[in-house]
Amino acid sequence: MAVDLLTFEPTYQLTERGAQVVSRLKTLVSRADEVFLATDPDREGEAISWHLLQVLRPRRYHRVTFDAITPAVIKKALTTPRKINENLVLAYKARRVLDRLVGYQVSPVLSDQTTVRGLSAGRVQSPAVRLVVEREREIQAFRETKHFGAEVSFDQGSWRAT
């Protein structure tokens, strides 16, 4: 599942194709003074930039995003670089872990129950997060209550009831 079940940290491994791409990029990055990471502006794009940063280790990097491929938009992005948004990366990791822990477990059961082979539970993060939130609310709402017991003796102690 590529998730450490004790720490819930995801683990990553390059595919054969990915290893080839990274190898070529490392060669190019070793010759560059700085690298511009220009992946999509969403959570997955941020994660891709983060992964590239981890494996390429450029001397200097800039994170840029744009939502159109026009000279003006790209120039603006290049003049307003930023760092990796760690919160987006953490959100990506959380979704990935939930997918693995819940989706990978639910999909085979779903296939068995419906007799449709290969049926996938799909992205299950929202329902999983809801379950976690509901459970956390139950824990927060819990109030300790005192319980008292009683013991009764009948027939001069020949039998008792609690």
C-alpha cells in the first residue's frame, strides 16, 4: 500500500519510466543555477513539484504557477515565484494515505459483494474524512459519568444479586 502502518507516512518508489525521466532531469539540473518548478497550481501539482524537489535537489528553486499559457501570464508567474506550499503537500499526502488505507481495502470487498470484478471504490477520502471527523466529535463530546452498583442479600445471605 506504500504506507507505513505505524506512522501513516506514505512511501514512494520511482517507476522504471520515472527513474529514466529523473535521471535525465538530474543531469540537466546539475548544470543549472536555478530551477523553476511549474506544475499545476492544485494539490497534485504542488505534490509533483515537491517530489521533484526531493529527488532533483537543485541548488536553487522557484515554484511558479499559471492558469493560462500566454506570454503575459507566464512572465507574471516568473516574476512572482514562491516556495512550495507545504499545506498543499500535506493535503495531498493525507488524501493518498486515505485512498490506500480505505480505498484499497474497500474495493475488493465491493467487487465481491457486487460480483463485478475489478470494481473500485474510487476516491474515498471525503467519506473517510467524514468518519474521522464524526468519531473525533464523539470523543470531544464524551462526558464521564459515575455509575453506582448495588448488591442485595436474600435469605440471610444465602444468595445475592447485583
